[in-house]
Amino acid sequence: MRVAIFDFDGTLYKGETFGFMMKHLKHHPAYGRLYGKFFRRILPVYTGYKLKLVPSPVMREKSMQHYLSPFNGFPAEELDDYFRGMAADMRSGFNPEIERRVREHADAGDRVMLVSGAFTPLLKEIVKDLPVDDVIGTEIPYKDGRFGNEPIRHIRAERKNERILETLGVAEVDWSESSAYGDTLSDLSVLELTGHPVAVRPEEALRQTASGRGWEIIE
């Protein structure tokens, strides 16, 4: 079996999900009132990050936690509906070439996986019309059907590899014939899993790595 693994931000989706999420919350007709609470929580972390006092992985994980904090006590159905509306607005931002590659891999019989640090309900909704077999994202912890502001385990870097292997289980994968697509150096551990890594509109660090190793680069 071959697999084809796709990153989301900067790869399938041309933009940056968290920035879109911030704007969506700020201007949401029903939940815009929660934006101030979120912003006050994230400001110290973001300031520390800009001052190089807070590492990027820590900033990202705390940002995801703070984003959901104002939704404490919300039922799962309401949060799912919120992300459903967000997904509808994001689909126009797909990279057409990567969307074509998703379908191409599916038609070839590859097991298509979407792996991202974005929230799982958002990812599942946004790719519901694409032939994606597995969606791996950051899970939202619920207790008794409601978000309880429990700690969030942001899926990033090597954690992506852990979840990929966990999802595949005992399946026999021909990694040398499999493919992976990503845009930043944080995707490197996933790209290195496969025999056909592809850098998509890569940041400079990944561009240099991809170029040096002879990987395909999609501009």
C-alpha cells in the first residue's frame, strides 16, 4: 500500500489557518463578543514570542488553547457548527494544484491522509468533498459532550509522525513509493518518511533542504 500525506496550512490551503480563525471569530455575528477575551489571553504569549522569550512550538500550542478558552462549556454540536461555517469560507483558498494531486493520488489507489495542527472538526468539514481517507488534526477535548477547557495536545512536527503511524496501525506501507507534501521545515519529519517528498511553495529553510536533496518543489 502507498500513502500520500498532505499538510494543510501553506500546502492544500494557501493561507494560514490561525490568522483566518482569528478574523472569523472577531467578525462572527454571534461569537464576535468572545474575541476580546481570547485576545487578552493570547497577548502575553504572543508578546513573549515576538521578544524571543517563548519558543514557537509553545506559542502555537498555547494559542490553540487560548482560542478555545472563550468557548468553555459550549456543547460539541455548537462548536462543530461554528467550524462548519468557517470551513465554508476557507474552501476558496485551496491550492488548485495540490487539490488536483489529492484526487490524482486517490485515483491511483493511494491512501490519502491530511495531517495538520488545525482543529480536527475544521479539517474534516473542509475536505469533506475531497477523497481523503484519514484526517489527523488537533483534537478538541470534550467532557460530557461539552468543551471543558482541558489541555490541548497540538499536533505538530514529530507528533504528526506518531499519529500517522498510529492511524496506519499494522497496515503494510511501501514508504519508498509513498508521497508527502509540506511547506515548512516543521514538516520535515513527515516528508522524510516517504520516498517522494514534495515541497509546496516552501519557506526558505525547506527550499534549501529540498533543493539540496533533489526533491520536487511546487511553486
